[in-house]
Amino acid sequence: MSQTTTIARFGIGLLGAVILFPMVYGDTYFLSVGILALLYAYLALSWNVLGGIAGQLSLGHAAYFGIGAYTSTWLFSKLGLTPWLGMFVGAAFAILAAILIGAASFRLRGAYYALATLAASMVLKTLVENADTLLEGSRGMEVPLLRDAILYFQHTSKYFYYVIALILVVIAGYLNHAILRSRMGFYLTVIRNDQEAAEALGVRVTRYKLYAAMLSAALTAIGGTFYAQYVLFISPDKVFGADISVVIAVICIIGGRGTLWGPILGAALLLPAEDIARHVTGGLVGADMLLYGLLLMVVIRLQPQGLLAILAGLFGGARRTAPKLAEAKR
């Protein structure tokens, strides 16, 4: 059985477990963990378009996340526009930001590009913190509470948010799958592996990087709207913080960037592990980031392609060995 088939079956099994999760663990606490795991799986898939498939190590996706959260919240609280529409306005602003950031930073590579994107998100965070009149500054903004108002992206039941988060993961997963099988995905993969070779082959490198950045930014901004409607409060530290960018990237890298199921696997394992670490350490500040750092070092040491490659090697290797043992017994 090929490694691709093994990964596909594993992914389908993982998706089935996610669908059945709320039926088995209907407790509010477990649902909250599940919702956050799905949200970060969605954000990791969004980051994967640029950071995985295209190979551009962005550490500034908190900028797009914050733009989505603040745009939809401001339109909702000030103008009464439903977040279902506000999320697309936020996505449009995120696309504009991605074009500006990309135009200024795509000439850089490696760590320099990562630092440039991180700096861009920090600049936006500072601007929002000082926008006291328009965006409430560092105090943050509260989302108007309407309780059971599906048309305004709100409900008292956590099942509502779980289903929406699952739908977002399916949409982002489908887009990743479509890109990986398309000509654009081929070009992005070539750019990731060898940019000079891509340029020599006539690939318009900057254009395809911008395409990936725009789609990645729009998806991330929609995730920001979901977060705002779920927690009902946003602040510059919560939605523009550097830790958000780092966690999104680390989840994807640990799971297996540039793949379809890697970001989902990373979120499914790391978010519950983070919650356990927080409880074991008594809420120690930085315990979650310490966990991510340790896991990142271990995974990179064992298999730079991530946990998905490790699991595929284990299960795929076991299946390939079984026929050989059977033949030996004959």
C-alpha cells in the first residue's frame, strides 16, 4: 500500500473522529477544547497555503487575523452589519494588507522574510493600540451580545461554533487539496524547492507568491472573525500578538507543512496537549510555548517533514513488512 493511500486513510479516520467528537464528549469544557483545535487547524491550513505549499515562512499572520477580527467587530458594533458579511470585508482588507506586505518583503528570503512579516504585524498592533477613538485602543472592543442570533453569528450553544469551525476546516482543506493538484500548486512547489530554478523555467515567482499570500490572508481574516464572535472580546494583544503567528506556524510545521493533513494533525494533537500542560503546570505563564518549542525540536530532529511523515512511515512500513513475512513463512 502506498504512503499516499496510508495518509489518505489516516486523514479520513481523523476527520471521522472529529465529527463524532461532540457526540461522545458533549461536555462544555471538551467542546471548548475541540472548537479551539478546529479553529487552529483552520488557521494552520490557511497559513499552509503560503508557509507550506509556497515555502514562505511567514511569522506575521497575526496581522491578517487581527484585521479580520477588528473589521467585522467594528462594523457589527458601530454599523450593525452582521459578521457574516463583515468577515468578507475583513478578508478584503487582509488581501490589501497581504499585497502591501508582500510587495515590500518578497525580495527577502529565509529568516529575513520571516522577521519582515513579524515586524509588519507588530506595526499594525502598535497602530491599533494607539487608535483610542476609532478602535478603543489597548482597552479592546466588546462584541455586542445578542445570544441566540444565528443571523448575527451568535448562539448560546457551543455546538453551533463547533459546526461552523468544522465547516471552515473542510473549506480550507478543500482549497489546499485543490491547490496541491493544480498548476498553481506545481508552481508554488517549484518556488519552495528552488526559486532560481523556477525563475529560469519562466515561472512568475512574485505573482504566484502574491496569489498565495492573498488567499492565505483572506482565510486567516475569516478565522479572526470567528474568534471574535466566539469569545466576544478582542484586544490588540489577543489578536495581533506575535504568539498567534508563532503558534499557527509551529502547528503546521510540526504536523507537516506543505501537506493536506499535516496542519489538521498538528492542531488535533497540540491543542489538547497545550491544555493538559496548562493544567499540569497550574497555569504557568509560557508553559504552552515551552511545549511547542520542545515538540518542534523533537520533530525536526526525528523527521523534518513533520508528524504526518513519521506516522506514514510507521504504518506504511508495517504494511509493507507484513507481505514479506508471509512469503518467508511459505
